Amino acid sequence: MADLKYKPVPHDHRVFLANARARKGFREAYDALALEYQVAGQMLKARSRAGLTQDAVAERMGTTKSAISRLESAGKHTPSLATLKRYASAVGCELQVKLVRQRAA
């Protein structure tokens, strides 16, 4: 059975972004993936709050750790709503989706 004890990996996202912003074209690419990064960030926070590893979530969903890694990687994979619902359930959450009217330009 997989080691289900949660061991967070240290990561300073502000430092990462500061270094990344110095690269040409980063801002445009990052902005284009804003929604994906937001969803991935929410997934990571939910898993962290639940105290689960990727292995543990994979076991609860009946999939592999690598599949969970892909789900949590913004821009590399576009999960279906059904998959997001399963992930949410595995980390003790419910999935809520809403459409918000765009602001006039």
C-alpha cells in the first residue's frame, strides 16, 4: 500500500514568479493560462487541506499518481467535469462551477 502520509515539498511561488517574469514572453503565456493556474491552485490547496498525497488521491479515484500529477499541472491537461468531480470528492470537497458575466471593456 502507498505511503499516505502527506509530506509537502517546499516551494516559494513568489520567488519562482519573480524569476520567471524576467523571461521573454512569460507574461503573455502565463496570462493565457490564468484560469488553468487558478483551478490547479485550488486543487493543490484542497489536497493539502485534506492532508493527502497524490498517491492517496489516486487510490481514492482508482487511478495513478501520474494521472493526478497531470491533473494538478496547469496547461498540460484539460480534465473533464466528471474527473474534476471525482477529484473533488477524493479530497473531501464538492465541485462548483459558475459563469460570471464579463466586465465591459
